[in-house]
Amino acid sequence: MCFFLKKALTPEGYDVFTVLDGVDGLKIVNEKEPDIVLLDLKMPKMDRIEVLQHISNLMEFRKNHHEQKNQFPMVCHEKLYYRWR
């Protein structure tokens, strides 16, 4: 799934970053500040609820410190992939 989304979205001008687990996904979210995050329902190392809690905490921290650029939607899916613009 990740491969096909990346192949389809990259030529359309989207920057697409894929990871294999929630821990690496959080690193990308922190570094790249994505427009959207797509999550697998079942992930290794950290489940989707933990990932969502960490992202929510990060967004709240940035909001309180005036560092947050924007909010983004998060979608849970059967396959793990993240999409950024």
C-alpha cells in the first residue's frame, strides 16, 4: 500500500514519507509537520492509540508555545502509511 501511494502521489507534487512503525512515524511527524497522517490500525512498537496520544501532546505543546503551524487530519487505515504535502 505504501509503495502505491508514494508512486501515485509523488508525481502530483506531494512529499510522501513512509515508515514501518509508530516510533519512526512520530519522528517524521515531529520533523516534517505533515498536512495529513495516515495510520495503520495495528502497528509494531507502538499502537495507533499511543501514536495519536503522542501527536496530540505534541500539537498541544506547540500550540501552548506558539510553535504550531497548523493542525492536520489523522486517518486510521488497515495498512501503515503517512502522507505529507
